[in-house]
Amino acid sequence: DPHGKFSIDPQFGIIRTKKQLDHETQSAVMLTIQSQLGNSPVYSSTQVNISVIDINDNPPVFLTKSDKVTISHTQPPGTAVYIAHAEDKDSGLNGAIKYSIASKQSNAFSIDPSLGVVNLTRTVFADKQQEYTLHIAAEDCGSPPLTSLLVLDSLAVKIIILDVNDNSPNFTSSPLSYVMEDVEVGFLVHHVIAKDPDERRNGQVTYHILSGNENKAFVLDKITGLLTTAQLLDREIQERYSLTVMALDDGSPALSATQVLTIIVVDVNDEIPVFTKQLYETTVHENQDPGEFVIKVKAVDQDAGLNSLLWYKILPGTGYEKFEMNSSSGELVTTASLDRETQEVFNIKGNSVKISIPSRSSTAQLYLTVLDENDHSPLFAKTQYQISVTEDLEEGSAILDLYASDEDDGLNGEVMYSLIDDTFGAFAIDSVTGSIVTTKALDRETKSQYTFRVVASDCSTHLPRSTTVSVVVHIEDVNDNDPIFLQNPIRAFVPAETPVNEIVATVRAEDVDLGSNGAIVFNLMTAETVFQIDVKTGDIILREPLASKDFSTQLLVTASDQGISPRTATAMVIIFTEEQEEEISFSHSLYEASVPENSAAGGH
């Protein structure tokens, strides 16, 4: 913005004008806008293209205020006798000009409102009137229109009637011409030549373009007939122009001829091929044979002929060797079987190159996703799982979390778990998580080991795959059983003369638990000097002689296991001599007790 015509709000980015704009001076402005976040040294920039839209602020202006033309009185009606020309700096309809005769001395003339060509409407005679003055006005097509009359700028044309100019110009130059599209402004395109056999001014020819000069692409020198370019040409926008050219002699009246001049704009290699998409996305199945069709890309080039011929290829990159592109059709196929588990996504660059010289090219991105096939079975980390659990686990306790991985995707890689062997109602497996839980209380003394198989199956809807693994569950002992005496009470008949250190009785007890939980030791509950008991064997030994022949006693013996929390059972041993037999009776004739529901088996 070198002229300071614009301002920008530094906070909200609103662009405003600071000075009056003029479309005729500058029709387009390209502003570079820069942004900065806080005090950061990093800037970002963008461009804002502003088109200054024309308004109808310039009236048509004639380059000359007066002119003079002579015509022959032999000219027939319809003859062009003069071409008025005004200029309007505006553009579009605002700059399109309509011509009219503002004031005239007779009805002998008319004017083409678009071309400004003044024509005879009837035959004129020099002996009746030798001179006519026409005031020609120019008005643009804006809304509202502006006219040259507003600025007192009409054209006064004096038409002098002379004697005979009876030959019209005759075109001798070709009606066809060729020009390359990359020529510079001012390049000579064609030489328009028209001959007039008349003498002097009646044979002097000027040249004018009447129509077909779109965008004012050409300029015709009215004296020399040299046609040159006024703007840069672009065959891709317009490749043919049909110019209606008029040759007008300087006789009085002037005679004219027209020719349609066709100009062919010849292509040069100035366009870059463009892909119809910058990003192509598609999918391809894995495990397919080489040669599988993947996708077809297409690029277009606005040039013509050989300049528009393209060939395709893929650029080197990761995984590109597994694909091949047809150089003429742009079809992409595989050169090897793909494996999604090895590489799921391929980012490939496609390249379109022009065959012509100089070569031009462009690239597009191809994003290829490999679709999964169910080609992997679920896989456990081990072929067999062994685990030990204590028999006092509560029902619903998790004992093992199994996991099987599946490299496939989606349902093909989603794993479900199930048991295929009888676990005697002791275990179940969560089908989703693979967690094995107990479904009832365990009892090592009933069953000390379980062996069963677990199946991991994927969820494929077509030919699911599965893997089986063996699970061995060892039930470890806990001290959950009391010792049990094999006989209770025990009656021992001991002769009165039994010697000291003699075994007078033996107690026996069993404990179905293992190890120290099932190892039993025996003890006497009361202080005793006459007898002692072997803690391991349960033998009761006489330590002192019996006091009398009618001796009797009752010993309370305990059997305790050696677990961390020992469990104990009690038995009664009745010892008496041969002469005395103790009568044994219960301490109560009726025993009553309350038992809570859901009491564990083996509870006291």
C-alpha cells in the first residue's frame, strides 16, 4: 500500500479505506497483511486482493471537437461516410459508448449507435447543398448514463459533398492469420492491405476494426494496416478471433469495404498438468494376488496437441515398490500381495509429466488403506497355564486372567473366550475379558486339581479362527479340618500290679489336611503325675505305681494339628483296674444348640 489508501484495525483485522479510490487509476490492489501473536518474534502473513469496482464517473470524451469529411454526391443510401470515436475511461457497461446525432441540418444521415459509423440515408446532391454539419453526441451505458453533452464535448462533423469517388477499396491480404500465444504486446500479427484504384484522396485508404476485437486484444494502425497485439494472448482462454475490418477511402464521399479476418492463436507449452484431485483415497484388500486394481488417477492439461499428452508414474517412497502405475491410463495396481498387519496405510505420490519439451509436471497424494482379512488366529502367551489357589477362596473370586492377542482388525481381531471341558461346576470364564472365576466353594480334600481347556475365538462373520490352551488349577490346602479321634471315649483296663513306664493305652486321631495342617500332637488337659502321653504316638504311659486295686481315673486328651491357627479335638480316656469298672454316663441327658444358616461345612 505505497500510497497509504488503506488502514487496518490492529486488533480485529478490519480493513478500511483512507483515501478516495479511482478504478481508472488503479483497478486492483494486492495487500500483504502481517499478524503477530503478542510479542512473539514469529510473524504470519497473507495476501488480500482488492478489486476496485468501477462506477460511472467518467463521461465519454471525443478526442477531437470537430472534423471534416467530403463525400461524393453519387454515394447511394447506406454508405458509411464517417466514423465517430469517443473514449470513456470507465469499464464494462460504464465504458460502453452509444452514439447519436444531437443536431442535424437534414435527415440525410444516420449513425450506428454502437459503431459510430455515420451512414447516408438518401442520395445527396452537391448542387443543392454542398455542406452539412452534424453534432454527434456520445453517451455511455452506465446507470445513470453520462453523456458528452454534459461537458459540452460533442463532435461537430462538417460533411462536404464532392464529386465522384466511384471505386471502393478492395482487400488483397489473406483473411486468415496465425499467432503464437506467448508473443509480447506490440507483436505484428497481420498486415491488412486494401487497394483503391481511385486517385489522390479518393484512393487513400484507412483501416478500422468494426467488431470481434474481444477485450481489445489487437490494435490496427489505420494508416499502415499493421495489426499488432494490444494485450497478452492466452489460447486456453480464447483460441480464435474473428475481426470485421473496414477499409475506408478518403474520397468524398468515402467508399468502404469489409473483410472478416480470422486470427488463430497457436498453442505453446505454457500450462502445468493438474490432477482432478489433490488427494485420492481408497481401500485395497490384503492377501490379494499381484496385479489387483487399486485406483485410477487423472490429470488434465489445458494445452493442445502434443503439448497436452501426459504420462503417469509413482514417485519413490515407503512401500511404493508394492505398486505400479500404468503410464498412459493412470491405473494403479499391486505388484505384490499386501499384509495389513505389516503395513496398514500407504502414502504414495503420483506424478503426471508432460511428454513435450520443456517438460512440466505435478503431483497428487494417494492415501491407500489395506483392509483386513481374517488371516490370524488368536494367540495365547503360553501353551499351558498352571496356577495354584487356596481352597478357602470365596465363590466368584478371580483366579486367572487369560489374554489372547489377534493381529487382525475389527471383528476379525476381537476375541471371545469360552470353556470346552467340564470343571465340575467349579469355574467359569468371562467371555469378553478372559477372567476365570470360581463358581462354588473349593475343597482340596474333595478334589485337589482341575484340568480344563479354554478356547479363544475371533468374532469374524466369515470363517472365524480359534486357539485352545490348557489350564491346570492346583488346590492348595488350608487348615479347615479338625483332628478326629478314631475312638472316643477310650476304656483301658489296667491291672493294679502294672509296672511303671508301661503303655497302658493308646489314642489315635486323623486330620485330612496336609503338612503341618494335618500333623497331630497329643496332650493331657489336666496336670497329671501318674500318667503321661507321648505327644507324637498318643501312647499313655504309667509313671507311678497304682495306689490301690480299685483305682480308676478319667483323662482328657487333646489332639491338635500344627497349622498356623491350630485346630483341636478332645477325647476321654477312662482307666480302671480289673476289680473296678467305672460307670460311664453323659453329663446331660439332653443337648441343645443353635446353628446359623449357611454355616460352612465342617463348622464346630
